[in-house]
Amino acid sequence: MIIPQPSEETPITIVGVGPVGIFLTYQLSRLNVPCLLAEQSLRTTKWPKMNLTNARVMEMLRVLGIADECRDIEGSVGEDVDDQPSRNSGDYLSHAEEGDNVATTFVDKDGQPHTVRSRYLIGCDGGSSRLSKAAGIKMIGGQMRDRIYLVHFRSHELAEKLAFGRSWPIFPIHSGFIIDQDDKDTFTAHYPVSKLPSGTRIDPHQVVYRTLDGEVKIDELLVHSEWTPYFSIAEKYYIDSLKVLLVGDAAHRSPPPGGRARDRTPAGEEIRAQIKQFIDNSGPDTIDLGIELDLRYYEHSPLIYHDGSGKHQWDVQRYISSTRPGCRAPHVFLKDGETSTYDLFGKGPEWTLINFINGNNPDQEETRKRGFYDCLQGHEIPSETGLRP
């Protein structure tokens, strides 16, 4: 017998507790915005698919004040953040708009449905997002034709025999690639299924040997499976009412760094061309695909003030910092060699103004009188303090 449970209310419901969902929840908490974080699993995955934290992510973690903790302690988060409601909410089932709210229905492990009503619903439920399908948002692109066989293993011998030292990705000259997972003895081999003998059961040991073009002693096989690279992007990141939004892999899927070569196959080139045409003709929310440091929001964002300054040319080979509104905030270390301008960014709900000045600032008092500082956390840094990139 199914017994409907009483509904709950919260300003924001977030579906999915992967890296993006956790990051979003943490930031909302710092801004004192309540939300409910919903996840179907009771524990973290043993074999996470995320295996790279890039420079831009580390910058954002620094702004949040947890970059050092993330370097030092696996899975750590800061202690200065208020707890957010989070639970094993069961499987996401459906959602429906109800006036100014969105009613989201979950089914718990006992098969009992319950509803959460919120102003916004945010899908962080990954590449197989059920929320995006229910929202009717189509993905442009699709599967690559070649499948990859993955073997997660431990090998002390391989760790000892790496001729060129330790590196995260290892690309043998023939095919496949190896990921060094922990700088110790845990690795993941990826090898194209099409290059394995057909008509026989796949031996994970042979997958490792073929990837390395030689045999090593495998101390332990941890897990092995097939996976298919995807290369696709959502036609839009939100529904028309802006009450339902997609974030992270729910909005775009691409092969992991070691799988980039898969999109150079004829099928991959066809998908790339399809996506490029879509992005060229699309709106502002899809233009940022694949860009890490030189993200620019000034072309379309209603939040960006247009100061009349000219935009600089984008260069795929070189990042050029800019103070133009909508660009990534320029970064420098202060004279002490440790304090970053990113360390000065808001620790709470305030906006942050960093003003590099020569001597006294005659405009400061006038600006304060106009109330500009009421919503700002201000930092004035004399230019003679000494700066370095």
C-alpha cells in the first residue's frame, strides 16, 4: 500500500550529491540560502568517475576557503559552513510546476512517495540525468561508436618500473591509456574494445598487458567493465520559466581527458561538427563549454555592467587577464607572497570590491556616502605594496 507523505518546502531543491551538487550546496550555505540536497544513495561511490580537479576549480575552492583542506584531506570540506538539510531522499520520480513553485516527487526505499516544493529545482544528477529527460530538454550529440574497457588494479611492480617518473595520465605509443590514481600503486587501464580479440571473453589481465605493451605483476584486480564515451550538450540549461535548471554533467557530457582521441574517429568528427554548429547558433549558456580560465559572461548576462571597454581577442593558446566586467577576476599574490586576492573575496553574502590605488583614495568617502559600500566587503590595496602574478 502506498501512503503519500506530507510535503516539504524549501527555497531550492538540488538533485544529486556529486561534486557539482555538493559545491553548489556549500556556496548557497555560505550565502545563507537554505536548500535541500537530495540523493538516492546512502554512501559515496567506491569508484568515482571524477579523476581531475583543474586549476579553475582550485581557484573556486580557494575562494570558498577550503583549497588547502582539499589538498590535505581526501573528501574534506570546511568547518565554517552551516549544515544544510540533506537526506537519502530516494529516487527522483517527477516534477511539476505549481504557480511560483516546483513540486518534486521522490520515492523512498520502501516505495513511499513524498513531495518537496521549492522555488527552484536544480538537476545535478549526472550524465544519465532523469531530471533533464523529465524536463524535456534534449541532448545534442550522442555516443561514440567505440567502447572502452576499463580495468582498475593495483601493481607495485608497475609503480616501481615507471621510467619517466609519476604522472597522472600515461599514454603508451600504441593505444589505450593508464591513469595513476594515487601516486602509489593503484592504476586504471583503458583500452578500445575494438582492438581486443573478438568472439572471446575479455580477460582484464590482458587488457592491462595490451595497454602497457608488456606484462607486469598485478597484485589485485579491483574492478573492470566496459564504458562508452559520450560527447553531447543540452540544447539549453533551463526550462523557459527558469524554475528548473541543469548543472554539470546533466547539461554536458564529454569524454574524460584520457579519452579525447575518441572524438577524432569519423563518428567523433561527425558529432563534433554537429555540436559546433549548435554552439555557434545557440545562446549564451552553452558558449562556455570546455573553457576553464577565460570564461566571459559580458556578452549576454543581465547581471554584468557594460562599462564601454573593448573586449580583447580570445586565444586558445594563451590566457590574458582582464578587469572588464564579466571576465574572470585577475589574480595576484600580495607582498607577503602568500595572500591571494582570491583570499579577499567575500566570506559571506557580501559582494567584494578590490581597489588597487595610488596613495589615498579621495573618492572613497563620496562612494561610501552614496551607499555603495553597504553591500560590499571592500579591500583597498596600495599599489606600492608589491604584487606578483
